[in-house]
Amino acid sequence: MASQPVTWSSVIKAARGVLTTAQHTLTVFGLSAVAMIALLYSRPDFAKRVSDFLSPHQSAQAPVVANASVQLVAAHAADAVETANADNKASERPSRQQKYVTDWLSRRYRVAGDAANMLVSTAYSTAHEIKLDPLLILAVMAIESGLNPFAESPVGAQGLMQVMSKVHSDKFQEVGGSQAALNPVANIRVGALILKDYVNRTGSVEGALKSYVGAGAAEDDSGYGSKVLTEYKRLKQVASGKNVPIYFPPAQPTVPSTTLKTAGTQPKTDTTSVDTAQGSSAQSGETVAGL
């Protein structure tokens, strides 16, 4: 049987047949989709059933996950707000306290405002680092030197905290050596470390002050501890915002202890008996500098 020749008309006829079939197929699918959408729209219960069938686990877990996410975000937000508020309060409180203390010490000991601010800030940062009350450090500093960073006693106690640099040379190594004794930052740090060490050894502030002035083995410290604690109480009142005067009646002179071994609260006549503890005030051997 002879094959008929392929002509353009036959090709066109075949192409038209294919297109017509495809068109009819798409029309059927389109009509089916429209019918399904209409059914789902008119029957919400049927639509829900289909949705549950297609994703049985997703529909059950989605609300739980969403609720958990919301709760987690809310918890983090609450923690962030609480932390921020706590940080703001914590940062605001020391700055206010430091301002009160700085202003009061500046007026009481006639120290320039900028210098007083530097000394107080150093005392606070050092105290925070070694976990000691900054007001106690400032009270010792006030009684020992009257906030004079260049004070020096006849027996060699130096600086704000009146540290015996020759005795405590090991503690000065990390701050530049004994030559840094008159550096205010170094002197405050070393003096505070010595005071902290005595607090740990004796278990009390009173015992630490007694050792700090070099009267650890003596019967009394000739009133040194009482003077420091009195100044400490005043500073606590100042830090709380109370109006504390800067002038007070002079303290009654105390009888020096005959067993005090360091440069203590009164002028020493025998400097060969200086112990390994601190020297006291650098102002002519008197402890109450600035009072």
C-alpha cells in the first residue's frame, strides 16, 4: 500500500487536532478546579476535613508552636526590660552616691572638684574589683592623708593611704614598683588590698583598722579605728543624700599607746620599732588630717 505524501495541509490538520485536544483537556481541568473551589467555599466543614486530611499534624502543632514562640518572645522581652531597668538603677545609684560623696569630700578637705572626682571614682572602681566598701577606703584615705596624694610621714608612709612602700614592695610590683607609691591610683589600690587582707585575717573592720595602723599586737590603737569609723559613718550619711556638715568640733586628744609599733596616731620618737603594717597620718605625725 503506497504511503501518501506528507503535505503542509496534513501537518496543519494534525497540529490543529492536538491543540483542540489539549484545549479540551485544560477546559475539563479548569472546570473541575472551579467546581472544587465552589464546593470548598460553600462547605466550610468539607474544606476543614480536606485540610486536616492533607496536613494532619501541621494543623495540631501550629497553634502550640505559635503559642510557645509568643511566650518565649514575651519572656525574653520581659527579661530584657527587667535587666535594663536593673542596670539603669544600678548605674544611676553609684553615680548619684559618688556625686554626693565627691562634693562633700571636696569641700571638707579643700580638694579641687576634678581631683576629688578622680579619687572617689578610683576608690569605687577598686572597691568593686576587690569587693570592699568604697566608703571605708575613702574614710581611711581621709584620716590617713586628708586626701593629699603627696603626703609622707616621718617614717616613710606615703600617699593617700599612707602605705609603707618598702614594707609592701611586693604589692607595688603589679602597679609599677615602689616608685609608684605617690601615684594616686596605685596607692589607693595597694592600700585597699592591704586593708582587704586585714579584714580577711581579723574577720572584722575594727580588727582590720587596728592592724592597718600597726597596732595589731597592741592593747589599743590610740583611737585610730574610732576616727576612721566616725568618718565612715559620715560618708554613709552623705552617700544616702543627707545633709552632713563639713566642720566638726576637734576630737579630744588621746594618750598614745606605749606599745604601738608603727608610725601610729601620734608622733613617734623611736622609728626603729616600726612594724610591717601601715604608717599613719603624714601631717606632722597626726592622724586626723583635715579635721
